[in-house]
Amino acid sequence: MWQLFPDVEPRKPRARPQKSPARVRHETLLGATVATLSFAVFQVVELRDSMSAQISTVVILFALHYPDTIHTAHKRALGTLLGSALAVAMQLVLYSHAGNLLLVMIALWCGLMLFARAHVLEGGASGIGFCGLTTMGILFGQYVAPDQDLVYSALYRISSVLVALVCGLAVTALVHRLLNCLEPTRTDAPS
């Protein structure tokens, strides 16, 4: 696509924020610790169909700073909720016609275009639109079948992602506070 639709004007590189060595250490240790704990918990507990929940606990860490993880988690939760709600609404509309591939494709296409537009308006970042897109794609791709009900899968997805995000934020807050107690990893920003 880049070759077919080249940029009208050259892209400007993003300005890198100036960070102190303590903040770099803080963000590195915060992300590594929370991601490792998340992986360990999901491996030990062997949660069924919770890959999205585990990924959610890691994706919120991309912000690298605790206050930003709250904002990212909020977007992730809202996108998952909206994507699941739209998928359930579409199944209710299709109700007895879920076996008709053409109708399912039209419903999925409409939902994906709606969330794709939101994703583009958000600047292409992993926000509400992207989470809605992935939620609808997974729900329709794995659970829409003439003999299967999407409602249970959507409710399980919403609840598992929300619980994982709340637990992930709690662990992130705890690790953030612990790292701010140590001089070599104290951040410049207020906790």
C-alpha cells in the first residue's frame, strides 16, 4: 500500500522524550516484572480461552509509565466491551439466519468497517477501535456457527479481560510504588 499510495509529504520522525536513567530503569523493571508475573499466573492457573486476557495485561504495559497504563487499560476494556456488544447484537439480529454465510459476512463487514474507522480516527494507535476490531474478528472467526451461541463466548471474553486488566493494573501500581521507593529507579514524574 505504501508503494500504491505514497506519502504526500515526507514523514517527520517522532521526537524522542528525554528520560533520566532512573526513569529508564523504572520503566524497564516495571514492564519486565509485570509481564513475567502475568505470564507465570496464566501458565500456572491454566485459564481456558483466556489468551485475550493475558495479552491485555501485556498490551497495557506498552505505555511504559503507570499513569498511561490506566488510560490504555480503559481503552482496551471499552473496545472489548463495544466489540462484544456489537457481536452479540449482530447475532441477535441474525438469530435464526446465523447459518447464512452471506448475511454473516455482511454483518461482520459492517462491524469491522465501523471499528476500522474508529481505529483510523484514533491515529492508528492500539485503542478502542483496534480492540473492537480484534474482538469482533475473534468472536466471529471462532464462535459463529449454526449450532453455536456467541453470547456465552462474548460474556466470557468481557469478564476475563476486565478481571485481567484490574488485576494487571493493581500489580502495576504495586510494582510502580515499590520501584519509586528505591533511589536508582525513582521516576521524575509524581506517582
